[in-house]
Amino acid sequence: MESIEAVLDLDKLRADIAVLEEQAAAPSLWDDPDEAQKITSKLSHLQAEVRKAEALRGRIDDLSVLFEMAEEEDDPDTRAEAESELVSVKKALDEMEVRTLLSGEYDAREALVNIRAEAGGVDAADFAEQLQRMYLRWAERHGFKTEIYETSYAEEAGIKSTTFAVQVPYAYGQLSVEQGTHRLVRISPFDNQGRRQTSFAGVEVLPVVEQTDHIDIDESDLRIDVYRSSGPGGQGVNTTDSAVRITHLPTGIVVSCQNERSQIQNKATAMNVLQAKLLERQRQEDRAKMDALKDGGSSWGNQMRSYVLHPYQMVKDLRTEFEVGNPQAVLDGEIDGFLEAGIRWRKQQEK
């Protein structure tokens, strides 16, 4: 607990909270709604961090008293209660320790998640939609705000791709270990002969760009198209050309935003997504140079997790070996075990 408190630097967190509380109390706070949202979101996140640490410290102090009482009174029930609380406290410490491992340059950022259907036809499109729901349910379970920027629906079922934001500090640090190819094995509900099908979906996780990031984009390098937002089956969901697609000609990167706001807002959001992708591209190029110098390095773009629904039930991370036997719970957002194992594994790779 002491090492966790030292890494979290609770005194600094309390000082940051005091500054944010002052900003949140300013009469002009909501003159800029986006900035106000960031301030209030960061404030509530830091307050929750401090409360969690203080509560855990209190439980550890109470635990000592509970064991002393059990010893003095020679009471089996009190001892059993103390042993049970000890197990619970150890679990809470493990979870909090993971937060202290998020010390990368961009780990404290909010996250942009891109999911795309890969090999496997309609099953892959259906799997991509299941993964989108999995991450959105995970965020909902934790009370994290999300916003879907763009979804491209497949014709028969599922989605071709989607981009959404998880708007909470450290979302990037937690979700970045999800990057890679996810694989689903099941009896296809779209195959009238009931055959087993393997399908794939790719997950990309980016840190949200902030003003301190320097990504120069030349307007002449962009092609901007506007079109009408569409829903499942290609149906139009609004009557104006408010959706925006931006193509960065030098790299071929294409981003879209169609979440039914104005064209100007959708263009601004799409530009933020493009900046995040260009920032990640720059980081990958820098990492590749470093890996070449080190004569090796970790590969992130390959297969990283299997979801098997037939002939047995299992979800297994191929890097960490972490596995569970309940795929439905995982697809319903119970992925904290995978995230924790992934964060610890990544830290080991950095040593």
C-alpha cells in the first residue's frame, strides 16, 4: 500500500484536485462546454482515485484491529471474518497496483477505439459488432462516458468498422493492450449447414490528441467528402449531408464521423481522429527505429486473443496465457482480468 501511495503521489493528486475545483467553480466554466466537460471529468476521476486509496488504507488499518480482536478473544468467527477481509483487501490492492503500472507517455489520455471486420465475411462483421458492444458494456460497467463517432454497417449483419471514444483519464493506458487481431471460433448462425466458422476482427486503440501534440497537417493533403449518415442495412438516418469523410492523401488514412451532429462538428471530430492516427503512425515509426536499434521488439499487430464458442467454451489471451471459461460474460464486458494481465505483461516486456 505504501508503494502504491508513493507512485500515485496522493499529495500531488490533492493539489491537482484543489486547482480543478477552483476552475470548476468559475462562473465562466460553461462558456466553453467541451473544456468544462474535460475539467469536471478529470476532477471526478481524481477525486475517485484519492477516495479509493484512502478507503483501502482505512480497510488495511481496520484489518489489523480485526486480527487483534480475534487473537484476544480467541473467536473463530472473528478470525474467519478477518481472513475473508484479508483476501478481499489483497484483491483490491492488486487492482490498484495495475493503475500504478500505467506510466507510459500517453497512458493518462482518453482513448479512441477503432474496430474493423477482417477475414470471415458476415461472421467477421457480426464479430466486430460484438466487440464494439463488449467495450461499450465494459465502459458502462465502470461509469465511463463513451461517444460513437462513426459506424459503417455491413449489408447482411454486423458492422464493417466503427470508431468510438472512451472519455475518461487513463482509458488509453488500460485499453491499449487490446490492440491486435481478435479471433472467433463458433458454429456460424449465418451458415444453413451449421458449420464451424473462424472469423477475425482488428482492434486499434489510439490516445486522444491534445493541444501539446504537434501534428502538422497541410490542408492541400486532404480530400474532404460529405454524405448522409446511414444506419443498418444502408438506410438513411438523416436528411442532410452532415457526415464527413476525410482522406489524408500522403498516407491514405481515411477517417469518418457521422454521429448526427452538424457538418462542422463532424469535420472537427474527424480531424481529431485523423490527428490521433497520424500521431500513432509517427509513434510506430519511432518505435520501429528503436526496435531496429535494439535488434528486435514486440509485435502488436498480430493475433492476440481467441474467443472459442465451439466445440468448447473459452476465451484465451495468446500473449499472457490468461483465460476464462465463460465467453458470454467476456463479450458482455467482463474484460478487467484480460486488461490487468495485459498491462502486467506489457510492463514485463519493457524490462
